[in-house]
Amino acid sequence: MQELLTAVTYPIVWLVCSYVLKIESGLAKLLISLTAAILVYVLIGIKSSAQGENDKKGK
């Protein structure tokens, strides 16, 4: 699930940069999209790690 959301985030952010923000630079779109995708991956990892710790404490 984590990898799927990361893979979906990249093209969505790319399209937002292209059509909503009107960014023309390919490098800027690449960096913004990759940063957003990595951020989603890290945040989901942190969330699942925290849930795993809570499960261990509850048992």
C-alpha cells in the first residue's frame, strides 16, 4: 500500500505543477514531484511504525 500511494503521488503532483501551478521547468516539476512522493512514503512509514509500537504496548 505504501509503495502504491507513493507511485500515485508522483504523477498527481506532476500534473498539479503543470496545470494548476503552471510550472514550465521540467527540473522543478521533477524535484517537487519526487520530494512529495518521498514525503508520502516516509510519513506512511512513520505512521505504520507508530501503530506497530502501540500494538505491542497494548498486548
